[in-house]
Amino acid sequence: MPTEMNAMNRLLGCMSSTFTVVMILFITPSSAVTLRHTERASGPAREDVFMSTMQLHTNETRSSLAYHIQNAMGLMKDTMRAPWVPGATNLLFPGATPACLSCQVLAKALFQFLRSTTDTALFYKSLIAICQKLLFRQPGVCSGLINSEKDVMEYVIRRGRASHVQLCGLIFSSSAAPSLSCGLQFHDEEWSVDIPVPFLSSREKWLENEIHNTIEDSSALEQWRGKSADFINGGRPYLKFLHLADLHYDPEYKEGSSTKCGAIICCQAGSGAPREGEAGAGRWGDYGPCDSPEILVRNMLEDIRRRHSDIDYIIYTGDSVAHDLWKLSREKNTKVINKVGELLKEYFPYTPIVGALGNHESFPRDSFPPPEDATVNRKFSNLWLYNLMADQWQSFLPNVNISTEARISGSYSVLIQPGFRIISLNTNFCFKFNWWVLYKSNDPGNVLRWLVRELQKAEDKGEYVHIIAHIAPLYADCYEQWGHQFSRIVSRYSRTIRGQFYGHSHMTEVLLNYDVNDPKRPVGVQYLTPSNTPYRRLNPSYTLFYVDGNHADSTRAVLDSNTYFLNLTAANAHDDVTWHLLYSARRDLSLRTLEAPDWHDLVRRMDKDPELTRKFHAYAVKMSDVLKDDCDRSCRRLLVCNMVESDRFLPRKCKN
């Protein structure tokens, strides 16, 4: 398992920036209580740096953050011993690791401080100074991160009902900190989405039997095992579509620049030159914290156009904007979003494209306020973004009218072919690093209620549906209550929903929906397609899916998938820009079909076969030269268990 500091490093690119800066100062392998004894090689103790900076212009009053932190730490001093000492007790936060303890102490102090004063200018000035001294040395990073987000944070904390424990529950149950879990989950008042009772039509009964017979008739399917996706679908037509995800185009990428620049993302003109003995950013991208140069994006799109000219349509599940979070603005985001749209239309001018909204598209990043709250909407509206995206999505589909919901909540529904509908859902409302989840957690944006209405209309018309979105509802970054309500919807409409496609993770992942009324029965598959960007030590990739096509008995089921990747090491060292087939799902994972029961069977096989799990992990990290062999027993367990028990409201399947 990674150390706490390794896991915390992952938080830097994921968490809400202002709170990250506060918390990272104290979350080290030592507990918050012993920080006063922790010396830095180049300066005084971290606590001394923080306290001296905070107290430059403050008196010890209730409006001083230092005052609240000192009080909290004083309480801890007499009520606990270091949690890593055998037999230690922690009377304030039983069972808490140092990281979780620090989070709760600092979050409580932050909440008390912001709720007791509006004079925060000196606080943010001090926070920026601390950040520059201890975290990001590159000029402008700290001020950009904190200033872009502070207004939203203040509003949510002061006017919402959230607690410091809820904030830490969001952080430590996310994908950014899988090894730092302290038993916390985000919980708010119970809520549920109203779902109509099903009426099983004769066609749906036929479909249910057809799926059952297909899964059970292994002799008929054995002929498919071991073959690539270029099959003839039993002589019936099939559709072939391209899934692009997390392109993260960086217009400032500079070949030869530093990959270790002291910022969240490097390889830019402002990153400076590499130090002596260090390699600079590669021509085609880099394994460092670097996003996609234009030359990489164009080469990928050209490879797709040349090798796969027969694709029927494209889905793009968002995140066009790079990870240089401190530079973001409405104007910059708009420019990048439009540039990516222009590139897609340049290479695929006549191919229908259905898009979804990524969390990086908003400004501030990850900020998705509930549009149904008129007061919030007046001050923090994302209307500019929804209108921008709706215009782009409509330009991708000139002969089809997308639904008006796109301009309200960033979601929409489109009939891509007769009897076949794609619903693009804005799942960023459930993102754990969206501050607004702490303000309203009961179906923010009303997108789940809207989804139920769309699915009911599709069911009434006999349509089949594919759902696309950026963040998968069962992924760790979507808060659990929202994800469970989505599971209820999938359980109810499993005969209508025939495919689900997401991004955000940057890796290949498959998460299974189980029937909430029969938790042993798999009813849906959430495909998390790996990223186009190499950000965070990955190879760039793209994925093709095959779907049951246009014929009288079509179920629009997912039939197979192929993922292609570019090895960055070879590309940069030898200018060998060749996109290789990474894997074909049915052939290389020995899947009879891509229906949920067969994925469930794969998990059972992975549980008993470590080599198969290592193979899946290598596919998940896209054969990254620095990650493909790095999966120990804990990694394999996490990989398997995440596939089958991502809905935290259902009984566990990985008890042993």
C-alpha cells in the first residue's frame, strides 16, 4: 500500500484547492500533535511556519484561524497518543489515522473561522505565503489556486449546513485517497428519487429471455471466444463508435521544458528548463505531470481517421481543459473548449459526435452549483458554460435537436437513430470535490429526476438507451447517496439501458451495477474509458466499441471493445509514433459476451487468478512503462473489489 504522503500527493491534483493547501501543511506521516517536533531540513517546524505566518497580523480572537487550530490541537494533546503507536487511544476521533485526524481538526477550525468572521483578507494572504513556502514554488500557482475558489468556499461554509466531518468524509472516500480511509463517508439527510413501477411489455419479456438465453447458451457463444472484435455479429449489422475521454489539451505545452517544475502540471513554457541531468518534456507528451500537446492530439485523431474510417458516431465524455488550475478563467476555458471542438470537426466533419461535460470545463474548476437555487444561481451561475457546451453539442449534431435541458443543467437527450437514444448526463453534480455538494446533496441540479423522466419516455416508446457522462456514478469520486440512487434507476430500467460510458479515471475500469432488490444479480456495466492524455504517468489511448446494429431484433447491447495506445517511451526516444492494439475485451479477457453476468464471472476468475488480475491492471494503466508491473496483493484486491462493490449501500462482496 502507498504511504500516506504518496497518497496525499494524489490529492493535490484532485481536491478543492484552498482546503488542500490548509490540510497538506499538517498531513504527514507524523500526526498533527507531533508537528511541533517535526523539523524540515531547510527551515523551522511546519507548525511554527504556519503559526508565525498566521499571527503576523492577528490577535488571539475568535476570528483568527490560528486561534481555532491551537485550541483544537491543545484538546488533542491531552486526549490521545500518536495513532501509529501500538495500543494508542484517540478519544477525539477513535480509529483515525494521522491524516484523518489532521483533516478533521483543520476542517473544524476552518469552518469555525469562516463562520465567525468576514475579514478574511489577511487569512488568504497568509495562506498564499505558506503555500509558496511549502508546496508550490512556481510563481502564481498558489495565488491562482486560492483566489479562484475562495468565494465559493466561503459561501458554502457560511450558508450551508455542512460539517467538518462531512467535508473529510468526501475527501477520504474519494479516488484520491484510497489508502487513507478512516471509515468516514459523506452522509446528509436521507433522500430518494421517485421511480415509476415497471410495466413489463411483451417486447421486454422477449428481451429478458433473449439475454438470459444468450448468457446460458455457452455452446453457441464458444465460437466467439478468442476472436477479435472484427466479427460479423451473427450475420446481423453492428455499429462501431469511438469513445474519446479526458483529452486535456494543453496549448502551452513546450517540448524540452521541465517535467519537475514545482507545480500541479509541468511541461509548459512557464515551467522553466530542466535541471542538470534531468530530461526535458518529450515531443509527444511525457509521463510527468503533463497534459496533451497539440501534436499528440492531431496524431491520435489522424490515426483514428486513417484506420477506422467506418466509425458510425463518436462520444466524447469531457475534460478538454488542462490541469494548470491556477491559470483557469472563463475566457481561457472557452478558448480551449472551442479549440477541441474545432479539432474534432476538422478530422471528423461528417461523423455525429455526442458530448458530455467534464469537471475541468467549469470555472472555478469542479464548481457546479445547483441551478434550481435562484439565490445561488444569481451569484455563481454556470449558465455561460451550459450555453457554450449546448452550442458546441448542437454543432456536432446539425440534423438533430438536442433537448433544452442542456442549457439548464448541462444534461441532454438525443435520438441518435430510430429506437436508439443517447442520454448525456452531467454527473459533475455528484463530484466529491464540488464544494456545492456540501450545500445541497439532495439530487443537485435535479438531474436524476430528469433522467427518470427521460428513461420512462424511452421505455414507453420502446427505445433503447446508452448513458454517457464524465464521472461514473459508482466511481469513488461520486458521493455514495447519489450513486446509490443511480443504482436504483439502473435496476428499474435495466432492460432499457443497454450501455454506460464514462471517463474521468484516466484508466480502464469496469464497475458493475447490481439489482438493489436482489444484490447478487448484476444488471448493468459502467465502462470507464482510459484517457487520451498521458497525465500522471500513463500512455495516451483511445477506445472503440461495437454495438448491436440496425435490425428488427436489435438490443443495442455492447458486443466488444478495442483499446489502442501509444507508448510514449518509444515515441519520444525513436520518434516511433505507432498506435498499438492494447487489448480486445472479449478475446483477451475470455469473455463470452459483454453482458453484466459475464463481467461478474470475470471478477470471480480474477479473484482466483493473480496473473489474470495483473494482466487486467496492465491494461488499466495502458501498459505504462512506469506503472504496468506495479500491482501488489493490495492493489489486486482493490482492483477486484471496486468492480463489484462500488455501491456502498449494498451488501459487501469482498468481506474476506
